[in-house]
Amino acid sequence: MNTSRRQLLALAGIAPFATLAAAMQRAQAEGYRFGETPGEAWDIAAKAHEDLMAYPGLVMHGAEEIAMVCYEGMTMLDLVGPQYFFASMMGARVHLVSADPELRPVQGDTGFAIVPTLAMADCPGVLDILFVPGGTMGTVRAMEDDGLIDFIADRGSRAKHLTSVCTGSLILGQAGLLDGKRATSHWATRHLLPEFGATPVNARVVQDGNVTTGAGVSAGLDFALALLAQIRGRPYAEAIQLQAEYAPEPPFDAGSPDKIDPALGEPMHGMFAAALHAMREAAANRKQR
């Protein structure tokens, strides 16, 4: 006979393995047979559940409402990295939110597309986490989109945690949510933060009150783990880090301007000149309205 729903829910109770439990539930729905009896594997899962429940400080379940804003031209890794960690929180509801009521796929800046799950008009009014990814010219267009900025300003005014990765912090700033806050952004745009009332900080993750921002692109992984620790505690964040096998050992130490040959770094910075100019213009235009 098929594995019972009760047995699957027992496995789903192992909070750090929410994604594994979801995969097994889908497999069962598709008719996959796990065996005639629960067997030793289920006994191991049940014991693991008990051990995790007993671990000091491990908050396994919650009911967080999380909205991750999707817009054309965003950098997908800004969103996908944190989404993995958010979706691994048992009980949390993660919404990929779009301005399009038809929820058509949103294409990122590298051509990769994602299907949103919720229209902005249907997004919960009170959120535990409001998250905004970054990009380059996609970010500029987002900064010029009054509907998008008004949505972020509205939900952000009530959200428990205001968050971003990369140039998403400039979008938060465009919505008036960074005044007086310390924040970070991609290294190429961090110096623009004072134009949005924020104090720039050269760090992978910056937390100031209810605002948590991550630096560029790959920093979204560090950002998400830091935020998980705020919400569910360090033991939960460490368990999810293990699940993801996030133990980075990059082949090169060239991930920031001060660690790369200036002959490479300076031209790379120059490549952002047009986007930086457009971001400044978008910010100035909104202030004039």
C-alpha cells in the first residue's frame, strides 16, 4: 500500500527538510509507492523528528507571510537564492508577487524566467517579510514604475521585516523606506544610498532595526541565512545551511573591488556608468513629483 499521509506529515515535521517532505508528498500524489510498510526508514525519520524537537532553541514551525517582489529585468539569483531558504521554513507562505494580474512569466536580466504566484492586488496587507531583488536597467524601470513603488511603500509600511539584495535596496529607498537606516547594496551602487536617506555600509549583510539588506547577487545566500536566524533562531538557520550544503570555497578571491587587479576592477566599475546615471535620474524624477 502507499505510504500514509500521516507518515508523510511525520516526515514533514522535520522542519529543516521541508523541501524534501514536499517532494515526497508530490511523489505520493503521483502514485509513487514507498513500500508495503513504513520500515526502518520511517523509524529513523520519526527519531530524527524527536531529536530536532528536543534541540535547544530550535523553532521548527511558524506561519510567516513572505512577499518576494518580481519585476522584469531583475537578477534572478538575487531572488532564487533567498527563496530557497525562505521556502525551507516550515509553515511559512512564500509569495512571488507580480504587478501582472494574469501572472505571466517574469524574465530576468539573463533571460531566465520565473512564474509568479500572486498578483500585487491579492498580496496580504500585513507581511512578515517584504523582499525586493536587484538588477541593473530592470531596477531602473522598477524605480520608475509608480504602481510598483507605491505597492512596496504600502506593504513596507506595515511589514515586520523590510529586506532586499543587491540594488533592491535602491528600490526600497525609492519607496521612502530607508530614511535614517544603515544599508548595503551591490558594490557598484552602494555609494548611491545617501541619495535615498540611508547610510552605506560595506558589508555582505546589514541589519538596522527592521531593515535587513544584502550586498550584490551572491550575498543573497548570506542575507537569507542571517534573516532566518533573526526569525527562527540560529539553530534553524544552521540546519538549513547544512541542508543546502552552503560551504563556499570560491576558486578565486576576487569578489570585491579591493581584492581584484585594478586593471580589471576599474573597467568593470565603468561598465555600470549608464545604469548609475539612470538610477540617479529615476530617483530625482520621483522626488520632483
